[in-house]
Amino acid sequence: MKLPRDLSGDDLSRAMSRLGYRVTRQESSHVRLTTMLDGEHHVTVPAHDPLKIGTLSGILLDLQRHHRIERKELLRRLFE
């Protein structure tokens, strides 16, 4: 599965809820999400539309490392 090119920060935040992330703070155009699944983990997502591909890639890499899963599996969990 390829990275979605037209994904907004809000769309990504909703998708991350499938991994147990919840909004814990919002300051201007950035949202902080936190999960306790696999240990406490915080991610900051810009509320931009669309997200830049490099920003999206960096966030996904952070999620991969925390949950110890490969990108293909992460994309499946988030977007299928």
C-alpha cells in the first residue's frame, strides 16, 4: 500500500485512534496524541490539509518504531 498523498492531519488523527491514540492537547495548528498501548507514546500531528509527504512519513516511522511493526502492517491497521 502506498502512502496517501491527500491525507489531512485530522484524517491521520482519526486513523491513529485505531492504534489507541487519543487527543491530549491542541495548540494552534498542532494536535498531540497519546497512547498507552505498548507503553506511553506521544505524537504531534500538524492539523494541515494536506500533510506534507515528508511529515507524514516521519510520523509513520515514529509509530512503526514505537509499536515495533513494519510499514506495510502499520498502513493496513491505519487505513484499511
